[in-house]
Amino acid sequence: MSKLLIFLTLIPLLPILTTSFSLENPSSRRVLVLLDDLALKSSHSVFFNSLQSRGFDLDFKLADDPKIGLHRYGQYLYDGLILFCPTTERFGGSIDLAAILEFVDSGHDLIIAADSNASDLIREIATESGVDFDEDPAALVIDHSSYAVSNTEGDHTLIASDEYIKSDVILGSKKIEAPVLFQGIGHSLNPSNSLVLKVLSASPSAYSSNPKSKLSNPPSLTGSAISLVSIVQARNNARILISGSLSMFSNRFFRSEVQKAGSPTKHEKSGNEQFLTELSKWVFHERGHLKAMNVRHHKAGEADEPTIYRVNDDLEYSVEIYEWSGASWEPYVADDVQVQFYMMSPYVLKNLSTDKKGSYFTAFKVPDVYGVFQFKVEYQRLGYTSLSLSKQIPVRPFKHNEYERFIPAAYPYYGAAFSMMTGFFIFTAVHLYSK
Amino acid sequence: MAASETSNGTALRYAFGNVLSFFILLLIGVLAFSIRLFSVIKYESVIHEFDPYFNYRVTQYLTKNGIYDFWNWFDDRTWYPLGRVIGGTVYPGLTLTAGTLYWILNSLNIPLSVETVCVFTAPIFSAFASWATYLLTKEVKGAGAGLTAAVLLAMVPSYISRSVAGSYDNEAVAIFALIFTFFLYIKTLNTGSLFYATLNAIAYFYMVCSWGGYTFIINLIPMHVLLCIVTGRYSSRLYIAYAPLVVLGTLLASLVPVVGFNAVLTSEHFGSFLVFIIIHVVALVYYIKGILSPKMFKVAVTLVVSIGLVVCCAVIAVLVALVASSPTKGWSGRSLSLLDPTYASKYIPIIASVSEHQPPTWPSYFMDINVLAFLVPAGIIACFSPLSDASSFVVLYIVTSVYFSGVMVRLMLVLAPAACIMSGIALSASFDVFTRSIKFQLPGVKGNSQVDAGDTSSEGVVAQNEVAKTYKNEEALKERPSKKNRKKEKEHVEKPSVKAQIKKRLLVLPFEASIIAILLLVLLGAFYVVHSVWAAAEAYSAPSIVLTSYSHDGLHVFDDFREAYSWLSHNTEVDDKVASWWDYGYQTTAMANRTVIVDNNTWNNTHIATVGTAMSSPEKAAWEIFDSLDVKYVLVVFGGLVGYPSDDINKFLWMVRIGGGVFPHIKEPDYLRDGQYRIDSQATPTMLNCLMYKLSYYRFVETDGKAFDRVRRTEIGKKHFKLTHFEEVFTTHHWMVRIYKLKPQKNRIRGKAKKSRSKASSTTSTKRSETQRKNPWH
Amino acid sequence: MVKSTSKDAQALFQSLRSAYAATPTNLKIIDLYVVFSIFTALIQVVYMAIVGSFPFNSFLSGVLSCIGTAVLAVCLRIQVNKENKEFKDLPPERAFADFVLCNLVLHLVIMNFLG
């Protein structure tokens, strides 16, 4: 009944909501949460509440609900998707692997939480995103040296890790003091894959194996090669968060106190809440989303944009770059934005200076080479969406009447030519009169 | 004049003859124009082939933007991303001519489209060319020969092949300019008038504007001058004909942007300067000889020779040093391949890859100049009796052009006018003799025999000419029997012994023999006409943009090229870049208005090699090359379905060669199985995996289930394959043009693990082994 | 040997001068004109050798204008020379008109090429 109600309330909202995710407003607003069990809604409520308090509209569904669907009439109903259903073998409704991948490929965000015994479906979604979970379905990440100290000695599968990625953009500027609790499966990344980042990695002493069976052969995943939480930023800037543990989102982990084995300090509260909240901000584009606009270039001293430049022209280039703060576009300030004047290779490479109000500008001289050039701004920084602007502009050689006309060195030649002409007139006169 | 017998009758006769020849010329013009219209009638009024499309596009630009913009035109639609300075790299003669025609017509309120003007420029100029031939031959051997030569030129197949309606190429106007320049040179030589010398320089300027073949003129004329000097035929007329031409011609040539300083700096032009110096020395020597006594002259000679030798040596040493310091010895590739036919194929695959730069085969001589090939020797002999400055020039012209045509098929075109002139001279001379001998033997017309000859209006050499003509005629006859009548040959072999004693009366041939000979000559002419018309109608009028074929169920029209180009222009963005082999560059820019990477103006070898490399690389490497060039679409031409032989697979080895010339990782042997180029199951894996193979044969097996290639007459080697980095976006009706789009980079990068859709357990084990390989403990 | 050569040369020079003295005045004027233009050309070549060939088009047009003028004058001289049998039927007026036309074309081109 409640599902129907939500659905009914959704319908009038549709026209408003469909326009909500746009370039002007990149944060996801409507999020579909697929759960194995509706009990998760309450057991993970802290995480969900933090999302809702930031203005997200969460739509909780069972993963095998036959009515669920990601889009309707060619429009996506949601801007984000949270898969808290590690054991689901099949989704209900029209959702399947291809639908989810298409959802991501059309620029939407995704959070996946796996767990031990994660289903093939979840594994496959992760694989498609560039993350390989340990193939052993029963394997967990075990760490005998940096486990979280708890009342029961246990099998050291509850890990306290503080090996975060060092990026203010992804994890916020506030330092996460307490280690993050993790219990679940590890995954590995292909080092050549430039789109995937390891956000939380295991300590060098960790390995991935089935804690219940004896270690017969060396574990396939070991040490800090194990990634516990990873993020993916696809080329279309869709963001994916993949975690090997569903329980790290749970209220229990959020609230629990944590003491890392071998560490004297005992933290009142684990770092999970801060870590995951900040991470979810990043995933849902509340941070690190850049946009560039108003690319302008013109000759020095002119205002209009020409259709073609001449070699050795002086030109000025400017672009405005803003960052999405979750609510509005704020000027982005950095000193490492560069523009290339590019034809097969960069002929000019200049740092753009900024006025701290989002505007970046520089001036340079067109090289003495003609051809079809491009103004290229390729700005890829860790955690930020990649900016790739290119604007084509032809550069022509001198026109025939643009060369220097009278060259001092050539005056004798001019003199000779003109003396020949006057000579010709004099000669004509003399020749005619001498008869 | 010969007919100094003074009678109104002769004057009237001349007037009548002039009017007659005027009308004949008019008809020749009409003939030359209309024989070239077969392509319009059989197909439609379109621009043909490849280069004409570029010229057409340039003309459009010219008529739209005016001459100054044209001069400064920097084209960013071609040679992406380098661009091309059209104004500075194009021979503007043709474009300006058509543009002027267009403006004239439009100012007369005749609203023709630019395309129409372009299509008909070539036929119009071939009419002009035949008139110029008339003038030239008239200067050499008289009006009769002139008219014959003009008729022959109006329908010589070699020239038709380059100037059918729609074939809007430089050669169309250049041949006219070439002949006209030669005419003015001969005219100047005959009259010694500075006026004609000026005109000559201007005609030369027009030729330089029109075609790179102008170097032929600037080398042939000095050769002739040198020949005259060496054979002791120096006259002050020669000086007047040559010296102003060199100075004015050089200056005018440097005004053409594409030639520029090359007119003084490259060794193609050095010959003319050398002869320029020589003619001055000779002129001075003749002058001094004229004012000095013989004895004193001898003294002067010894003095001057000793000093002159030293100076000459010094100058030559400097010249040699200058030339040798440049890498190609100052000669451009195309010119070098003229002198050394093996040069191009050895060093420059890009020149060798063009079929018209190959040496011609023997049948092509017969195809292109037909019976003229047999008449030429007769004409040469006719030119030697008597040898004037003008006729020696024509002889030199034919000899050099025969050589050049033997090097490059394309230069057959230069040979054609020479062959026409020679054959015209031979034919008219033999007709002359036959008709005269008939008249001579007919009672009562004895006295008139001279009048016919007088038609030639050559100056006071009629008597001499007659002598010569008999001789020529015999030669002409001698040629014919070789392929027609053996009996005749014997009869004429005896004649040459007779010719020694030249007596007018003895020169007369037997009446019957003359009649038969005339008949045979007419037959020969008729054969030529039939052949030419056939060539014009069938062989040379296909526009190559539209193809037709006849089969049992009628005519098939293949309009795939235009289909593909219009698809491009309607379905792609304006700034999209299309990559194809360079043959299709001009057409793509002109018809689809899309930016291309390389085109038929092959000025940048590296860029072409890049495209060649991409085409011969595997898919991924090719994708990277194309992506770095911002290419969106790749266009390949594939003839395997309909049997169109000049498709990209047949050109592919050139791509490999040109690519390999710059990027050594492309090796030709990798694409050949035991030295054989094949695409069937015996083909090498490199061949089967290269982009060109894949793009050509993608989904080909779906057409007939067997994937039988009708051009190579074999089943292809690899039938079922998928493309990972390209997607097919358009294939024309007959599969002749296939257009592929570069797939964008994957949005996500997949993990290493294999897809485990069906059985997780079985794949788990394989996955494990895979991951274990990365295990540091192993 | 040297003496005889120099003697010969002297004799040659003498006879040349005497022969030249016989030429009509208008031809002499032409000769002067030719010498003048060749001299100008030589000066330019020397200047080019010193300064370098940078404005090559200017150099080329300067020198070629001189050479062209000289060549045309020589042509005129050939044509108006009464002793020359080849041009008997060519009136000197016609020759001069041609000469003027040719010069006009030449200088037009030079002007075009100079800058």
C-alpha cells in the first residue's frame, strides 16, 4: 500500500523531477534504493536519514519487486540508485544488468554494497564497472593485525582501516579521525584502469579468504592490493561507489566504538558515518563537480570572436569554471588550469590565471604555423569531474597583401626598376627626336 | 606569293579559299565541341572523376567570394588539421577561366550555374585548341596541313579522354595554352616581331597559370633554340623570339603563386637561362662578325674563346655547386621520374601509386592516337623537306613528347597535338600530291596544278614544296601498306630511287595509283573517325562518379558515390572529419562538404602515410590514430559485391607501401603470402586483421552466405567477425561505399574477471587461475 | 707570344672602334641605353651579394627589369638596323611601336612583382 502511495505521489512530481537533474543542477535528487529486506531500512536508517536530510528523495523498494523500473516513457525516473541487495540474483520489474549499466552510461550515479555471498548479479555489475570481487563466494577480508578490537575475539574479519585516499574532494576537508569499520569481501582493481580509485584499502597484512576453512593455498588477494571501498568516475562523469560490505552502512557500525588492534586510542564512534556521508556527497555530485562555460577568445584589443586567426596574432582566451556545492555553482579556484593551443601537438601551453571569481584567462601569440588549431582545456584532477573543452579555430597564413611592402634593404632595387622606367621614357623621347 | 601571275581569278580563289577555310574551321570547332558531349547525353551533366571536383569547388569559391579572397583562400576543410593554402598551391588558370566565363555569361544575363560552366569549359577549350593547332600547323606547313591537323586534333582520343564535358581539369585548358604558345613562338620566329614575342610571353603566362606541364615549354623552346644555333641556323629573329620570352616569361611565371621563385630557383628552368646566355654570346659573335673583317674576327675569336672558356667553367662550377647542394638536386619528384622512369617507383610510392604516372603500354598508344601513330613518321619526313626553323621545332616537339609519353601515361596528352600536327602535315601533303598528279593527267587542267598547292600560302616555296610533297607522299604510302596491302609496298619501294632526280614531270604518279591511294587514305581517315567516335562515346565518357553496366536484364546504374556523399552531408555534423584514402578526398569536400584528412593534392606524404598506416593497422591501433586526428567517420570503397575493380582493397598495397615508407612497423611482406596479394583463406593474419580488410568485408557474408568477392574472384578468408572500435553507420545500395563511425571510448572500463553469466562455478576456476598469475607469491 | 697577342688585341680594338664609329647615331643611342641598363643590373647583383637576397622578389624584379630592358633594346636595335636584311619589310615605326608595347608589359609586370 505504501508503495502505491509513493508511486501516486510521485506521478504529479514527475514533470518537475525529470528536469531536476541537469547540467545546471547536477546533484542526484531522486534515488531508488533496492533492498534485500525492508528491515535494512531501519537498520541502516542513519545513512538514509543523512541522505534525506540533504534533500534526497529516497524510494525504497524490494529488489525483487515486480513493479520497479528505472525509466518510463524514455525518461529516467531516478537520478541515483543504491543497491543494498547483495544477495539478489534477479531484480524484479524491468531492471537487469543491462538496464543498470545503461543507467550509469546515461550519467546517473550508483552505490553498490556487496557482502559475503554476494550474488553473481552484483558481482557482474561491479565487474562491468571495473571492480573485481574475490571470486570465492565465502571469502571475507581477514586482517590479523589491524582488526577492530571487540569484545569477542572473533575471526578478525571486522577490520578497522584508516587507509583512506588522500583527497579533500572525495572525503571532505575535515580529517576522519576514527578508523572505519569494515566487514565484508575485498576486491581488486586493475591498475591500468584509470577510472577506478581505491578509497579505502586494506592494510598490508590483510588477505581475503574463507575464515571458516583452513588456508590451504595462498589467498588470491592480499595486502594493500585489496580494496575495501572503491569509487568509479565514468567518462561521462557518472559516479559509482562500490563497497565490499553492506554492514559498514549500518547504524550498528556507525554507532559502535572502535579501537584498532595495537592502537592505544579508543574512539567513541567509528569513522563510518563521516566517511560514508562524505563519500555519498561525492557520489551524488555534491562535491567535485565542475562545469566550464563561456569559452571566449578574441584578438587582443578586440571584443568579437573571429572565425579565423592569422599567424602571429595576439589573442586572449578566457573560460569560466564553477564547482557545484550541492546547492549552487561556486567559483572554482585553482592555479593549475592550463590551455593548449593544439594541432596534432600542443603549440602553446599556458597556465590560466584566475580572478578567484571563476573566470580564467590568459593571452598568447598564435604560433607561426597555419592549420586548424584547437583551444583545449583538459582538466583532470583527482576527484573532480573531468573537464575537456575543445574549440576549433583555423589559423591562416598571411594574406598576400599583409606582407611588408617596402623593405629598406630593397630600395636599390626599387630605384633600379624606376630608373629603368624613366630611362625608358627618356630613351623613347631621344629615339623619336633623333630621327 | 606564288601566284604572281596576276589574275583576278587567283585573288578570287584565295578569297574563296579563305572563306571556305573559315567555315571549315567553324565546323571543326563544332565537331570538337560536340564530340565531347557524349558524356552529357549518355549520363548527365556532372563533373567527372576526382580532381575536377576540387577545381569545381575552387571555382564555386571564386565566383562567390571574388578573386582576392580566392587568392588568399586558406582552406580548413581539407588536410585536417594542417589545412591547405589553396590560393598559393593551385594552378589558377582553369579556375579563373571558368570564373571569367561565368561572369561574362551572367553579365550578359545568361544565368548558367557554375557547374554547367565548369562542365562545358573543356569542350569549349578543345575547340580553341583545334583552332590553335590550325594556326600552328599553318605556320609550319601551310593552311591545308593546318586544317587537316585541326580536324585530327578535334577528335584525337587521347585529348578527348581529358576534355569530355565534365572533365573539368587543368589539362583541358592547358593543351590549348600549350599549342597556342607554340604557335606564337613559331609566329615570332617567322616574323621576328616583338609584338608576337609579347603575346608569346603572355600565352606562356597563361600556360603557367594552367598546368605544371609548362616546364615542357620552357625546356622545349630552349632546346629548339640550341638546335638552331648548333645547326648554324641562328638568325636575329631567333633572338627576338627567345630572349624576350625568357625574361618576360620568367617574370610572369614568378607572379603565379604556386610557381613563385621556383621559376628561377629550380633546375627545370635552368636550361632556359643557360640557353639565354648562349644566345647572347652567339648574338654578339654574329654582330662582331658582321662589323669586322674576317681576319680580325679570327683574332677576336681566339681571344674571346680563351677568356670565355675560363668564365664558362667558373659559371658552370657555381651552378653545379648550387644545384648539388639541394637534396633532390633541385628537381621535383615528378620531373625526376620523367628523366629516370624508375625513379618514382623506387623512391616515391605516392607518385608511383597513381595509375596515370605509370609508363603506358603499347595498346594504349593505339587506343589513344590510333592511326596517327603510323602517320607520324611520314610527317617527320615531310618536315625535313625542306627543313625550316618552324618544322624543325615541330620535329623536336614530337620527338621529345614521344619520349615523355613513354614515361608517363598522363603525358600522352602532350604527344597527341604533336602527333596530330605531324599526321596533318603528312596527310595533306600526300593528298596534295595525289590530287595534283590526277589533275596533271586529266586533260585540260594541267595549268591549275599549282593553284591547289598555292592554297598552302607558304612563302615562295611552292615549287620546293611540291618536290618535297612527292617524297612525303611516298612515305605516307609506305606506311599504309604495312598494315593494308603488301602488294603496294613493293610498288613503292622502287620509287625512292626515282626521287633522286627531281623533275616536276617525273613526280607525277600514275593516275590509277593515285586514285587508289586517295581512296585508301580516305579509308584510313574514316577508320580514324570511327575509332575516335567510339572512344568518345564508349571509352572515355564515363564520369566514374556514376557507373553503368550492361547485363542480360538491361542497364544497371551504380550511383553509390553520390548516395554516400549525400548521406554524409545530411547525417553528419558540419565539423565532422571524414577519413578515407586520398582518392576520395576531393569528392568528399566538394560533394559532402565535410572536412577530410587527406585528399588528391598529395603534398604531405607523412599525412597520407598516417592514413595508410591506420588503414593497415589492426582495429585498436587504427582507432587511436584516427582519434588523434579527430576523425569521426571512416569511408571505404568496396567493389566486391558488384565487381568494381578500383576499390580500396585493390589500392590497399599502396596504402601499406606509403604507410610503411614513413612508419617502418608497417611491412609490406606481412600482407603478402609468398609474395602474393590475397584476401582468401590463404591470406596472412596481418592482412585479415587490418582495418581495411575488416571495414571492407564486415557483414559481407550476409549478402550471399559465402562471401564471394567478385573483384578478386575468391571467397574471403575471414567471414564472421565483429568490430569493436567502429560501427557501421551507412552502406550504399550496392555496397560500394561503406561508412563507419568511430565508437566513442567506453564509458566504463571493465574489470578483468570474465563474464560469468551462465555457470559461475566453472568460470570461477578459470578466473582463479587468471588472478593467480598476478600473485606475487608465485 | 704575349707581345703578339697584345698587338693583335690592339689591332682588334682599333678595328672594332673604327667599325663601330660607322654605326648610325640612333643605334649608338640604343647601345648607350643597353650599356646603362646592364650596368644597373650589375650594380644590383653586387648589392645583392653584399646585403643578401632577402627581398628576393625585389631583387629579381630589379635585375630582370634591367635585363629585360636591355634585351628589348637589343631587339629594337636588330629591327631598326638598316643593314639587317632580315627586317627590310618591317618599318622602323612598327618596330618601335612593338618595342613600346613590350616595354609597357614588362614594366607592368615589374611593378606588380616589385613589392
